[in-house]
Amino acid sequence: MIESYLNLLIFVLLMVGTPGPANLLVMIGGARHGVLPCTGFILGLVSGKLCLNIVFGVGLGIFLTGQPMLLQVLKFASAGYMVWLAAQSWNSSGGSASQNHQFRFKQGVIVHPLNPKAWVMTLLAWTQFAPELGTPAMQLLLVPLTFALVQLVFHTAWCAAGALMQRAIPQQQLLTRGLILLTIAVVVWALFQ
């Protein structure tokens, strides 16, 4: 079982650590506001993915993946939400509390349930790695917990990278707009995969 868990862990590290809509959104937040003000958003991302993992773990994911029309609706809703969330920082020039509204827990919690990359990695984790982890109860413990812990580390790291980039590139608006455009490009690319 240890080898099976290590396989899951390596998969999760590679999936969560690579660029995707959530990591780029949290990087924008870090560039705009710093790490500490984005803590709620990061916890929202982790909580949303935790819920998605539990839904898949109890079998509802199998039902949903068998509904192609519903998945298309979720895919486009996800893309729209993430583009909207990223674009909220386009014209802002500072990190005031009023401009920080899009990087709170409630905005973060729905990113992963609507994120096509999150659905793919969750489905792969449950179909390719979870069956080797033992009982359904053990699977339901290990898969979501592994994602949650790895996400805490990587989402915080992406946020910190955004904050460091903001310090290195003094034109904050230019950096923010570049990250927004990159995020939108990744979302549009993911939409048509």
C-alpha cells in the first residue's frame, strides 16, 4: 500500500504544482495583495477541491461524468467564472480592502468544482490510484487529504511567487495584466481540451 500511496502522491504533486487556472488566479492574488490577504482564497480553493474529492469518492462523480451536456455546462460556467474572477483586477491599481473582494474564501471555494483541470485530475486520482489504496474508507481518507495538503503548499507557493514577482517588477499594473492575460489564455485553452 505504501508504494500505491507514493504513486498517488507523485501524481498529486505533479498535477497540483503545474500551472492551471487556480494556481494562476492565486498568483494574481499574491501579486495584487500579498500572501496573507489571500489566505481565505487559498483555504477556499482547498475546501472546494476537498468537496470535489468527496463527491467523486462517494460515487457521484461517475454519475456526473456520464452526463456530457451537464459537463459542458459546467465547463463553460467554469471558464466564465475564472475569466471574470481574473478580470476583476484589470483596472485596479492598489490592494485596498474593497479591491480584495475577489480573493476571499467564498470566491475560492467554487473554483475547483468548476475547473475542468480539477475534474480531470480528480477523476484520474479516483480511477487510477484510489482502488490500490485499500478499503473505500481508506480511499476516502487518503485521496482528499493528500490533495488538501499538497494544495496548501503549492497554492501558497504560487501566491508567494506572485508577491515576489510584484516586488521584482515595480509596474504592478503591467504585471497584474500580464498574469490576467496568461490566466485567460490557460482557461480558454483548457476549455477546448
